[in-house]
Amino acid sequence: MSGFHFPAAMVSLRIICGFFFIPHAIGKFTAKAAAFGFFQAAGFRPAPLFAYVAMGLEVVLATLLIAGWWVRPGAALAAVYLFIAAAAVIKVERKWLWHISGCEYPVFWGICCAIVATST
């Protein structure tokens, strides 16, 4: 299976990974008080600084992944970022399922970003 690969599928996965950062960045920009409260509850101090860094990082990661610039480092950073986000969600919510505020969502997208980082 050494010649068996899906370059178009990996490009699609990379772009989708990038696009999934956009609503979360927008959510943090439009609901800053909630974002600050989450970062505070997760133990990030000072919470506003970490929230703004997260907002900026999400915009940068989305741009890199969608545009295809520095894909491996961008996807690797995205995976690490998402696994940290999952740990923060576990600390605050103590739930797995994403539809009840759990960490399943960032874990899934972290794995997807790790696949992009190791496959491109």
C-alpha cells in the first residue's frame, strides 16, 4: 500500500480543519465576557490575555491551514492547541460529549490536525 494515498482528501481535510477554527474565533470575539469567564474557570491567568491570544491564534491557524502555508507546523500547532483546549474543557466541564459542553469536539479536530501535520 505504499503507493496508496489520497492527496486530494488530505488537502480537503486541511482546509476543513482551518475553516472549523473560524466560528470559534468569531465566538470569542463576539462573546468576550463568556470567553474570559471560561479562561478564568480553566485557570488561565490573566484570562483576558489568554483569550486574546487564543482568538489571534485561531485566526492565524485558520489562515495557514486554509491557504496551505506552513502546513506541517501550522497543523502541528493546531493539534497541540486543540488538545490543550480539550484539557481545559475537561477541567471546567468534566464532560466528554460535545453537545453537552464536553471535550469531544476539540479532541476530534486535534486528531484531524495531527493527521494533517503528519501526512502532508
